[in-house]
Amino acid sequence: MGEKIVVPFGPQHPVLPEPIHLDLVLEDEKVVDAIPSIGYIHRGLELLTTKKEFTEYVYVAERICGICSFIHGQGYCEAIEKIMNIEVPRKALFLRTIWGEFSRIHSHLLWLGLAADAFGFENLFMQTWRIRELILDIMEETTGGRVIFGSCKIGGVRKDVDREMLSKMFKILNNIMEDLRETTDVFINDYSVKHRLVGVGVLSKELAYSLGAVGPMARASGIAIDMRKQGYAAYGELDFAPITDESGDCYGRCVVRIKEIFQSIDIIKQAISKVPDGAIDVKVTGTPSGEAFVRFEQPRGEVVYYVKANGTKFLDRFRARTPTFANIPPMVSILKGADFADVPSIILTIDPCISCTER
Amino acid sequence: MSFLKKSPWLIHYDGSSCNGCDIEVLACLTPVYDIERFGIINTGNPKHADIFLITGSINHQNEPIVKNIYNQMPNPKVVVAVGICATSGGIFAECYNVKGGVDKVIPVDVYVPGCAARPESIIDGVVKALGVLEEKYKNIKKKDHH
């Protein structure tokens, strides 16, 4: 039994693309406690509702986070639409679904790359990000942006996607399947990857439930929750089931995300075959009055939006409870008892998105 | 900038960006954009770095960290502010916790526009920074000579 020492982890650290600070209390090589401190990216954007009109605020909502940007914009729009009782055209709902799933694929591929980088597999990082660029190309062609899209607006979407482009999407998705399978097989089957991930940072089903884990973190521990099953946007008309794993370790979380990439491709294909013709937006008049809760599934898990409007152009309150915030308590609990060398893998496998968390 | 005597390394720190510019900085390193062809690699250690890429604006919590990283870098060094937030605060300029652009706390040499900044413009900014680095290197040498 050695003496206890404290090793600071972050805010500037090679495995962290974003700043979070952890004080790791170590006993020899074992972590006995982890004390997170956040606030490095806090901007206070929720209070911007008092300075930007509710139609303008869509752009601020998108910029809560640059990785899950589309779904943040969509969530905000849907909350306002709920308050104002706006009937969004079906085509717009399908396009939102398609773009949302493309963001999920891009986010999961981004995460796979960062995870590979964290356990020291540089080549795999490069390969996954190479595939990710193909997804970003589709996004750029249809929305105009690579990471921040601005294509969602209250009452519909801003840009139309024609049949030709939809069939092009279909083709590109078919083409990347083989590439994707080859790269993700390395994560699933490679001996050294397994060596780093199997049995590391195990989160039991009970603990995941009681600490309120969400998204792939909860699903990898055997809890089948997926907000898309509520049927928002066009998800009600599409056929899919939440992907779960029983292991609850870093490897399980990795496998769940890989399966979700293929699931998203399948959802997009289903949606493309069902996209109706028609208008993409309705005219929005007046100002919202009332309040609404909306729950969406981000790539990282469940996100909750709360909007309170008072009948003026400026909202009373906008609140987002983001998935990473919910996943920090489970992360801290699995860090306790872990080896110091496994800390980067464990932190990375919750897929931390700090700018979501701190807003 | 005709040629470089050495391979400049860069360090990246995320101020309070929304991640948009952040992941575009990482995208620069990957095969499609491949900034490594200029001999540039992303290091995690400020003491190894010549170029400081910073995304996002300055707030009260990250101000000492940005200063700390900057002070640990050896001379000559170049600071590149990536994206509109790092330049002026951008869309978040009116937020209560945002102090403004990076130039509020450390001197900035190159500003890269965009929200989010595109990889092409980030690479453009870094290449400009190489010229500034060369210039600063010459000035240091001149000083030593006299």
C-alpha cells in the first residue's frame, strides 16, 4: 500500500481534444478517486435568449456543440414548434431525420478515431477520419456546411434535397460500406485493441441505471433506451431497435457505437426510400407563448431541451441537459479502481463532449 | 517563405469553442488535408511547439491556462487564432462569461476567419504562420549578432 498522490489530468492533455480537469488520486498505479472540475468552455449561451430573437437563436442552439450541431438546432426548433403548434411538412421531417443520422455517423466515426488515438493506434485514427470526410462531403453538398449546418429552421428546413441527390446519397452509403467494415473490423477483432479495451472500466447495469447513464454508455451496459423510439421527426415510420451490449466495458461501448453507425446507414436508406414530395417549410407568424420539454437522442445519448416563452420575441428561458453531463457521474465511478494507464481509454469511451456539457 | 530550416510543431488548445473549429483542426491532420506534408505535427507538449493554434474565445476560467501554455513555449513562437470566436468572440461575444478574442490576453499573429473555420483556411493560416515564424527567427538572430 503506497502513499496517496494526486495527479492532475487536463485541462490541456494530449488525449483530450477539449479541456476538462480531473484530479486523479492515486495509490501506486490504482486510481482511488477522481474529482472532476469543469467550466473551461462555459460561455453562458443560455442567457443569449435575452439578446437574440427566438428565430435567430437557432444558430446559437446549433453552436452549443460543433459535433452534434444539427440535432441541437433540430431540438430547439421542435421545442418552439411544439409551443406554437406548427405543423411541419413531412418532407422536412424526413430531411431532418436523414441529416440527424448523418451527424450521428460523423460523430461516431470521429469518436472511433479519437479512441484509436487514445490507445495509440495512429493509423486507425487516420483511416476512420478518412471515411468520415466522405460523410462530411455529403453534408456539405446538401446543407452548405461541414460541421455547422444552419439548415434547420423553425417551421421546416432551409434547403431542399432533390431525388437525384437522394439517390446519390444512397449510392455513396453503399460504396463506403466495405471500407467501413474493413476499418471497424480492426476495432472489433484486433488483438491489441481488445487488450486495451476488454474488461476495462466496467459499468454494471444497476450502476448505469442508478447513476443515470444515457446513450451508448447505458446501452453498452444492457439498458435499452433510445429516445428515437419515441418517434419524433420521422423515426415513427422507420424500423429499428436500440442496440445493446451486456459487457459494460470500454470494448462494449466501442462495439455499440460501431453497430450504431451501420444502423444509422440503414435508417438513412429507409428514410430515403420513404421521403415524400412536397413543401419543405411553412411560414411562421407571431411569437411563441408557453413552455415545452423535448427529449432527443444525440450521438452521445439523451438530451433534454426546455423552452419557456412569454409571447415576446425573446424567450424567458432555454435550457439544455446534455448527454455528457449525465455521463460524468458514471465515468467518475468507473474511474475509481482503474489502472492509471487506462484512464485515457475510460474517459474517451464515454465520448465526452465538453462544450455540450458546459454550454 | 521560400523554404523552412526545420519542421515546425504545433500545439492546439480549445479555448471555449463549440468544437466546430476544434474538429476541423484535427481534420487538417488526417489524410484528406494532411498538414503533415509541411512537416507539421500536433504535439501535446508546449515546450516542443512553435505554433500555438487556439480555437474559441477567452473566458475567466481558461485565461490562466492559455497564458500558461503561451509562456511555456520557447521563442520564437507564433499564435494563430482559429475561427471567429478566437478572433472576436463571434456569436458568443455578448455572453456574460466570454471576455473576447484571444488577443485580449496574448499577442496573436495570424487570424483565421470562419464559423466554423474550414480546414483549407486553417492550413492557409498555418502556412502564413510559418512565414511569421521565419521572420521572428531572423530577428532573434540579428539581435544575437549585435
